[in-house]
Amino acid sequence: MAHHHAQHASLTAGDADSPPTFNRERHVKYHLRCLKTFLPSAYTGNDANRMMLAYFTLGSLDLLGVLESSTTPDERAGFIEWIYSCQLPKGGFRAFPGTDFGVEKRSADNESWDPANLAGTLFALLNLLMLGDGLERVKRREALGWLRRLQWEDGSFGDVLGSNGKPESGRDLRYAYIAASIRHILKGKADEGVEDVDVERLVQFVLSSQTYDGGFAKEPFHESHAGYSLCGLSILSLLGRLPSSEGGTTRNAMSQESFDCHLKWLVSRQTPTPAETEDEEEEEEEDEEGAGESRQTGFQVLGALPASEYEPAGPLRVNVEELVSAGFNGRCNKPEDTCYSFWVVGGLDVVGKANLTDYDANRHFLVGKTQHMIGGFAKFPKLPPDVMHSFFGLAALSLMGDNSFKPLATTLCVSTDISARIAGLPWRQ
């Protein structure tokens, strides 16, 4: 037992001196396996989100710079046809083909059974662009009209249109961000006869979702969350409503005070990885050896202790080794999580402040803690990888300037190559 602990300690100390290595080959192999073979059974519950799973997989291969070289023209053409098969006659895309009951059976009475999906539409557009399609077959004007009908009166957006033609579900900053992104991709400079979304109400919805501590919540009066914070900042960026470092212009939506408060909240999300103590390791081994046996834990309700046994906590002490690895949490008092390395650093990157974080400690958390031996990234250390956290792990490393990846265009969460394709779309000229 003592030998085991000594070995563990020496390995941890070695990590501080020699940064962990990113295993590019295994990541490529992992994502190609996800793209070209069956996903594990754990993904069964996400069958209705196939367009999203495709986005994470294609996006990872694109960031790694191997999407075109590792797929054949016929394979890419097949993927493109599958995506277009999910396009609806009145605009927008399904998130998966499971609701398609055939165009010949479709009518005004039953079309809400097979609706276009807001998130599915954004993922479909980005997937097409990553596969080299120019969106020529996208029902662009119809999709923009559908998008306008999805907007709620408070400026937020629904996820689908119901049987009454009104928006349903959605209604938080994620859907608002997705709608702003679709608008950014599809809106032309001269779209006569196509009603635009209510931009001012959208901006006000974003601003009303900022909380007392500076972060953004899913909607007004909820808890600050790093994912929603990036969504809020990205919406304002896509609409040209962010303050500049010099104090901004008349079109800025956020006050300088709100902006600075938000920066402070984002920077505060970086948190060190607690180093495992020998007691914790022994407890883990006891759990493994005596699973199912009840034993007293070290957590007690303070109010249940006799006053004579209560001792105030001493000053917080952080081991130097813990500072070597520091990822990000998404909310106050939560553990660090791979995807928040993207959501937080991305939020800061949108406003040109990503340098306020500790890149080396974040990279050590990602590459040294949640990178998996078979490739990909896990949500937490010691868990299996999944395509979402694997994509966001790569995106975070790209944002930190790692030249193993293509640069990332943060607001749309695609490589700068794809962002350039969007800028070059004919209706945007």
C-alpha cells in the first residue's frame, strides 16, 4: 500500500515538470470510429439528436485538419445527401430522420408531427459547410420566415412550431443563440419580403438574463452559468452589440460596469484540481473492496454536531501541485469539467480577453486529466470519452493557441476556415 502511494505521488510531481502530451493520432482514430461505425449503446437516448452528434464528430475532425483527407468524396456526398433529406418543405431541418413519414402524406393538419427543429437546423447548416457544400439547396428564405415565427414576444425563441403555428418550448439563451447564428448564416443584405427577427427584443432578452453577480443565466432570475454566458456574449457579438475595450459606441448593449462584472465572473470560474490524499485513495479502495457495505462518511451536518465538537475551519490551503492543473467550472461551487474550458475561455475570447486565464493549468487539466487513453476527452477524470466533451476539449485547446489544431471562430464554434466560407456566401456579399 505504501509503495502504491509513493508511486502515485512521484507521478504527480513529474507531471508538474513535464507537461502531458496530446495524443493526436488517437483523437483522430476516435472521431473517425465515431463517424464511420456504430456509436456505443450509451448514445441510444440521443438518437433524436443525430444532427448534433454529426456536428461534434465532423467539427472535431475539421479542427484536427483531417476531415477532407480522412473521408472520400463519395462519403462526403453521402453525408450531404443525408442532411438534405432532413430539410423540411417550408424551411428548416429535422434533428434526425425518425419523424419523417413521407412528403406524400404530409399536410397542413399533420406537419407539426414532423417539425423543423431549431438546433437541428443550425447543426445541419454547419455540417453542410464543413463537408464543402455551398448551401445552394437550402430553402434560405423559407427558413428565415420560419425563424421569425419561432420568436416569442419577450425576444427569446422556441424550438419548434406547434400545431397552431406558434413556438413551443425553448425560451432560454441557448435557443436565442442558435437563432442568432442561423440568422447570421442565412440572412442576405437584400432580402426583400422576408421579415427579420425582432433584433431589439432579442438584445433586451439577453441583457435581462444577466444576473446580480455578472454572469448570464438561462433566462431572467436564474443562476449564472458559463454556457449561457458564452451564448449571451456570442449573440451580442453576432448582432454587433458588444462594448469595445475603449468604452464602446452608441450601438453597445452592455454598460461598461456590466461588462467588467461579467469578465470578473468568467475569470473566477478557473478552479484547481484537488490533489487526492492518501485517505481519499484508501476510501476509494475500501469502496471497491466492500461495495454495498454501509460506512460513515466524512460529511456531517454542522447543526447536528454538539457545540463542543465544532471547530471553525482554518485558512484555505492549496497545495502547489493542485495549481498545476486548473480547468473551469460552469457555476459557482461546482467541479471543473472539460466542456467549460471552452465555454469560459470562449466567452473571454469573444471579447478579446482570453489571456486573463491560465492557459498552462487549463491545458494540464485537459490533456493530463480528461484526455482518454483511446482518444477523445471525458467530462471528468476517470470517465469514458464522449463526442461532445471531446469536441469542446479540442475547441478549448484551439482557443489557447495550440497549433495542433485549426484556429477556432468562437461565436459560431467552427474553425476559421468554415467562418470564412460563411462570410463568402453569395447572399452575404
